[in-house]
Amino acid sequence: MTRIGIFLFEQVEELDAVGPWEVFGMWAKACPEEAELVAFAQAPGPVRAAKGLTLHADHGIDDVGRLDVLVHPGGAGTRPQLKDAGHLAWVRDQRSQVPLMASVCTGSLVYAAAGLLEGRPATTHWGSLDRLAELDPSIDVRRADRFVDDGDVVTSSGVSAGIDMALHLVARLAGADRARQVRRNMQYDPQPPI
Amino acid sequence: MTRIGIFLFEQVEELDAVGPWEVFGMWAKACPEEAELVAFAQAPGPVRAAKGLTLHADHGIDDVGRLDVLVHPGGAGTRPQLKDAGHLAWVRDQRSQVPLMASVCTGSLVYAAAGLLEGRPATTHWGSLDRLAELDPSIDVRRADRFVDDGDVVTSSGVSAGIDMALHLVARLAGADRARQVRRNMQYDPQPPI
């Protein structure tokens, strides 16, 4: 059983969180014996996301329990996190407990500030690539990658890239057939019209 | 000012609602003088979505106010709506007031049951194309289309297709440059990994 937690916070970018949620949710719904998905935040309850939608965390960090995968989304709410010693210490603590730390968009800035990306390849939203390099010059910033799988740390580029990263993780954790099933169920045959 | 309402309900599919929310939200955030986005439901408050995430409606149908665009997502929660005379009457009433009625995924089944798609082209999730034809045999079911723009009624295929439909609507309502700006900000250069 793979237990996946998506971390919510004030000013999280909606699709950063809900894109992976949908992918992992399709997996967990089809195969409840394989995967479980939880939404958690600093404390249980509502958070107001960056584009104004309110999302609800069912758990807080104290009661979320063991996780196999932690997804840290990005969004405007990551800016204060970069200077929040308590949050960065919590991220480092998660790093020592959770086998697979993933991020979407500017979530990787938080991982960089916490020291998780030292000497490693990583990416982020195109508008924050320079900031990622500034936060930790030892990072091998992958400017052209949709996502970067470095084993126990996986980062994605901006917003919608979390969907591709999550599908990749389903393939990695449960096989390509399962990922293809998820892709088909969410009819993910994107055709950007412009 | 284009006022866009995304309708939430119990067992709404998460990405059906949040994909378009992110697209329209990027537009509204960049150009608050052009667009406004609201999440509403039968009554204000939380709804539990189909993959277990709780989303929050800021408004109910009685206080949402004038809308220029209404987005009806799909999800397991549309099944009871197809037999809910009150909901179908409300949809017909919206049809008479809202200039642009859009749906994602199985949201179009609800539109079909309400009579909105009589004699018109439309689409839905691949798994519900036959059901769409059964609900109203006069519908010209477009099995291969990502979305179908029939002027005042626009329907999309499954789940992730709402993102493409919403980008198309931004282009239609505000021009291709604005839609490209939104696409770039959400880094929507999809690369399905499987």
C-alpha cells in the first residue's frame, strides 16, 4: 500500500495540488489495495488557494500518519515558507522519514531552501528557475525538463506539470499499465487549443 | 467583465472543476478588470468530491448573482442529478439566463437530460458517449472531439479536457494573446510520460 499525502497551505496554487490529486485519486479509486491519498495541512481545516478556491485538509501534520510519498505544491504561499524556519525544519524532518519527496512548481524552492536539493538535479516553474539557482547554487537546474526524477526527490516544472509528474510516479510505483489506465480514465490526451 | 461560475456538488470530479478553475483563475488574476470567478453550489459550504477531496463553495445558487459563463463539471455526482427534477429545472432556468453554458466530462449528460442539447452537437467522457446518445437521440454526438463549441453551449470530453475547453473559451472571450498568456503562466506544455 502506497500512502500519498498532498500538502495544502494558504495560497497554494490550485492545480499544483489538484492535478496530482486527480492522478493519484484515479489510482486509489481503481485499486484501493494499492494506494491511499490524503490531503493534509499544518492543521486540519480550510485553506484559501492562490486563485481563490477554498480546499479542505482532512488532516494536520500531527495526525496525518506515515507517508510513502509527500507532494509539496507551489504557489504564492511558498514565498513566506522560504523564510519560515519552522516550515523548513518540518520539511527536513519529512525528508528523513518519507521515502519519496515530490514537489510541483515552486514547491521545489521550499525544498531548496530546506537544503533537500544540495548537489542534485531539479526544476521548477519557468519564472522561478533563476530563484532556484540562487537559493542553492549547488543545484543542477534543469531548465528544459518537464519533471526531474532523482530517485527519492522528484521535482516538476510549473502548475500543470504536476499531472505529468504524478503519472510518471504511478508508472514507477505501480507499473506502466496502471499509469495508462489512469491516463485513459482521466482522458488525458491534451490538445492545447492555442 | 466576464463573470464565470463553476458549479460544485457532492461527488463532483476534482479536475473537472479545478482544471477550468485554474485556467479562468489565471485570467482573472492577471486581468481582474476582465474576468471574475466564483465557486458555487446548491448551498454555500463544503462538498466532498469524487476522489475524496473537499472543495468549498463560497456561494449558493440563491446568492451567486448574474453569470456570463456557467461551468457544470461531471463526476459520479451527475448520476443522481439525471433523475433530479429540481436540478434539471434549475439547469433549464440557467439556460434561459446565462449566455454561455459549458460542461466538462459527464456534465453534458445533465445538460442532455435537461433538454439543452436537443438537435445539437456535443461530447462527453469516452465512457459515457453511448449514454449521451441514449439520453437524447437527437444529439449529434461528437465521439472524437476534445470539446465542442456550439456557440451558447460548449461541452468537453473527459476530466482533463476541461483545461483545453477553458483555454479555448479564454481565447474566444478575451483573445488568443490572453489565452497564450494563461497557458504560459500555467506552463501548459503537456508531456504525458506514458
